Amino acid sequence: MTTEQIAQRLADYCRKGQFEEAQKELYADDVVSVEPYATPDFSKEEKGLQNIIEKGRRFESMIEEMHEMTVKDPIVTGNVIALVMGMDLTMKGKGRAKWEELCVYTVKDGKIVSEHFFM
């Protein structure tokens, strides 16, 4: 798959909230994920596909209700994909919040090898 094809598949999965499916299909086994900062629930950096899938499951378990998710069309340059993602959600015990983040992915040999989130 080309980087453009991966970008479109990724955006489609994200729009449906199918993050784990996207990871299983599009991510390399040795993928690296970098969050904007460490929290009590998440480290700043996670390595390996299975660890990133588990991180996603932990995040989903913290959501009481997802009110809206938006994913803008991807921007691709060379082997880099950028997506702007917005979430309107209610976190368990923390109330409702609106988040917007820039998600940047690097592709190598037809797989996503890194994801980096900026808020």
C-alpha cells in the first residue's frame, strides 16, 4: 500500500472509531507511539504493536460516552501522514470534555512505524 492509501484507510477507520482494527492492519509490529505528556494512566512513549493496542483499550475503558468524533481529511507528504482529530466525550468520573489533536504518522515499508500526538 502507498502512503496515500494508508492515510485514507487510517482516516476511514478513525472516523468509525475502529482504532484497534486500524492498528492491526496498518501498524508495524515494532511501532512507537508518543503522547504529548505522561499521565498516571499512560507513559509518554509506548513501543510495540501489542502494547499500543493495550493502551487503546485502557483509554476506551475510561470513556463513559463518546458524543462526537471528527477526523479531517489526511495530509500526506512523502512518508508522513497528518490527521486532525476531534473528540467530544465524557470521561468516567471526570465529566465532559472536547479535545482536538494533531496526529502525525510515519510510514516505512508499507506500515505505520510511529505515531505522535500533539494537543
